[in-house]
Amino acid sequence: MPNDSPAASKVPESLIDAIKQVVGPKGFIDDPSAMDAYMKDWRGLFHGRSPLVARPASTEETAEVVRLCAEAKVAMVPQAANTGLAGGSVPDESGSQIVVNVSRMNRILGIDPANMTMTVQAGCVLAAVQQAAIDADRLFPLSLAAEGSCQIGGNLSSNAGGNNTVRYGNTRDLVLGLEVVLPDGRIWNGLRSLRKDNAGYDMKHLFIGAEGTLGVITAAVLKLYPSPRSREVAMAAIPDAATALVLLDRLRALAGEFITAFEYMPRIGVEFVTRHVPDASDPFAEPHPGYVLMELTSADPDAPLRDKLETALGSAFEEGLLFDAVLAESEAQAENLWRLREEMSESQKPEGASIKNDITVPVSRMAEFIETCGARVEAAVDGIRVCAFGHVGDGNVHFNLSQPVGMDPQAFLARWDEVAGIVNDAVAEMDGSFAAEHGVGRMRRGYLAKYRGGVELDMMRAIKGALDPDGLMNPGKVL
Ligand SMILES: Cc1cc2nc3c(=O)[nH]c(=O)nc-3n(C[C@H](O)[C@H](O)[C@H](O)COP(=O)(O)OP(=O)(O)OC[C@H]3O[C@@H](n4cnc5c(N)ncnc54)[C@H](O)[C@@H]3O)c2cc1C
């Protein structure tokens, strides 16, 4: 794993004082013990240092903080809820970077039900945005396991995917307008709520997925959808990932417009969850090699979702494609099935060290990837436990590798580069991407040069150079 530890350097006291003046007493944290949570990433892989976490309360305060840092040539790290999984949201170890945390900018600025849009500040927690949409009888469809904590600014900057991408796309697809503080402190107000706007380059897409390297997002106009009024959740027990894709094809033919989620889980993942999560249970009497969790929703309360699911699963069963299937009979049962999927990543922790890869290949090559790459890592590390699960309907799995039972965790993690290299080479062979939805951050920075390089990397560097010539906005991340 890339790990750079620049020499310690100091941020001028005069800058720190000036920022404190701008944001006021509630707008900063400088007590080292209180700062700790802002210094380390969710997985605990990176632990940085900073003299100050600035927590501006408005776009104007953010702009002034950024302007002061730019003038003093001091680097900044934009941060939202710090749940990102690529090490992008924390400062490095030098102590020379100011954290600009957007959490205090957490107001819903407006909802336009007729335009199907909502304007929000960057620090709004995703679950609060979802709830505000529900209160207006609308849906904001972005949904991921971190939704109770993660914030829109972070979702936008990492172009988060999540469980509903198969139907609604990634965060990028859910945005109409943005407001951004540029690395020199200027404010770009692109908070337009238009569905057609071909007036020049579409600037918002540069900042979405830029992981804080091009500016600080302060607000966004989000797309809303009709509220779902009917929902069906089912889980099928299947022999392998290839069957999951056949099932997806069948379901698409019958109920394509209703498929909201289509998630694959291997047996080992279900075992991890049922072993470590007290209220999680396997819905089947027998163990099976793999599972698919699927959800259909519709704005029509009378949509024949159950009929369609039963037809698809029934015919697949008759053809010998699946071993068994359950359709949730209640909300509680549906939540129980979803818990197996949602807890899959966290329940790997008690199993020891894990090497996590967030990869994507064309949907048509997903099963081939899981099989081929699984065999390669098993050949490389005796006893490695492959837990490849997730958004198979989008061609994206979390190809997570748990350490062999009994192995020293540090000895396993010491092989990170070698093992991740095997995975990323297989991804490249299948025309995929080593960063599907979690981003590059600090964790995968080295891979861009190796797997993208050339003209594409040149274009990225040119954009970075044009917007942030001094390299002050989240340095050491992505590029
Ligand atoms: C349990 C769990 C489940 C997850 N599931 C998924 C999933 O299914 N799909 C998925 O895509 N991701 C998933 N994630 C990771 C996901 O990327 C984050 O949870 C979320 O999108 C990041 O939001 P955040 O507010 O925590 O951002 P942070 O972690 O604070 O930041 C993420 C990146 O964005 C930058 N950034 C943050 N705010 C701003 C801003 N206002 N302006 C500019 N840059 C900014 C940071 O510098 C960093 O590079 C999961 C994470 C966890 C912990």
C-alpha cells in the first residue's frame, strides 16, 4: 500500500489565528485529543496530523478560510464525515495541512417538488437528505451502508455508488448543480436546477469524484424521484456468480424498470455475518455456495412486483438455476435479508486483517473475474479467504480478501502490494477499473500511473494544474 511520510513542517501561527477569527469559537478544533477522530480514516489505515480542523458554517466562511490558506501557500484537506474508504479525507503525517471540514454546513436549502429537485449544503448527512425527500413525498435514491453518517459533500466528491446504482446510477447521475469554493478561494455558483444546459463545458462533473483535489464543494442541487409505494425483497440461493448474472438477465426481461438492487453474496460472507452480527440469520435451512439479494420497487402501489419476482424465480428454479429462494413476507423480514448484505464488510473485521479491493469489470465478465482472480490469489497465498460480494448488477464487487486463519495479520498485510497487484492486473486484463466506487484517495494513488497513464493522466494533471497551480487542495491524493 502506498505510504508516504513527508517531513514535519509548520503552519504559521498567524494563519491559524486568522482562520480562527473567520470561523469563530465554534468553527475550529485545535485540541489534539478532540482532533483525533478527524485525523484517522474509517479503516484505521492512515493516521495524520494537523494543527487545525476548520469547521466553517457557510460558503463565505469556507471561501475565506481557503483564500487565507492559498495566500499562505498552506495545503488543505476537504473533509465531510470521514467515512471514505480510500484514505482521501485525512491529512498526511507532516502536520502541515489544514483540515476543512464541511459538517456544520448541514441545512436543506430548499425543495422544489414540481422540478423534482432539492438544494442542500455539503454537510447534510445522507440519511437526513433521504428523510427530507420522504417528507416531501419524493425519493432521493442514493443509499449505502454509511448513510447514517456520510455527508453529501463526501458522497459527491467520491461519486459514491451504493445499492441502488443498478436503477438510478451513481451520485454523479443524481446531481443538477453545484457550488464550489475553488483552491484560490473564489466561489463558483453553479447551483442551477436545469435538466438541460449545454452552455459550454459541464463544470460540475470535474468536481464530482475529484475527491477534494479541485476545490471544496459547499452545496448541490440533487435530483428527486417519485416515492416508491410498493416494494418486494427476495433472496435466492445459487451455485455461483455466473448464475447471478443469468438471473439478472431473466429478471431484467420481466421487470427491468423495477429492479432497484441486485447484490451478490458468497457463502463465506454470509457465514461472517451470521457469526459476528447477533441478530443476523441465514434464511435457508441448508448452506449454499452463493446468494443474490434483489429488490423491486415501484411508484405504483398496485404494481405486480411480487408476481414478477415469483415468475422469474419460479422458472429459474424449474430450470435448475437456483437451489432455493425466499420472498420477504414483512418489512422486518426484508430488513433481515438486507442486514446480511449491509454487514458483510464490517463482519470481516473480527476475521482478522483483510486486503480490500473495490473493482469493476463489464457486467458480462463479472463471473469470469471472480473465478479467475479468486484462483490466482488462492494460488499466491495459501488459505486466503476470498469474499467477493456486492453490486454485481453494476459489474462492481468488493473483492475483499481475509487473511488465512491463524496467520499473523501484519504478515498478511505486508503482502498487500503483491496481492492487490494480482487483483488489479486481472481487472486490467478484463478492461475494468481498480477503483469502482470508493475512489483512489491515498490508498490507490500509485495505480493511476500504472493502469491509466498516458493521455488520460496528462489530461487529469492539466486540469489539476489549471485549477490548483500550487497543488494546495488535498495534495497526495488521487494524482
Ligand atoms: C460502512 C460503509 C459502507 C460504505 N458503502 C459504500 C457503498 O456502498 N458505495 C460507495 O460508493 N461508498 C461506500 N462507502 C464509502 C463512501 O465513499 C463514503 O461512505 C461516502 O461517500 C463518503 O462520504 P463522507 O461524508 O464520509 O466523506 P469523507 O470520507 O469525509 O470524504 C471522502 C472524500 O471526499 C473528499 N471530500 C469530502 N467532503 C468534501 C467536500 N465538501 N468538497 C470536496 N471534497 C470533499 C475528501 O477529501 C475525501 O477525498 C462506505 C463506507 C462505509 C464506512
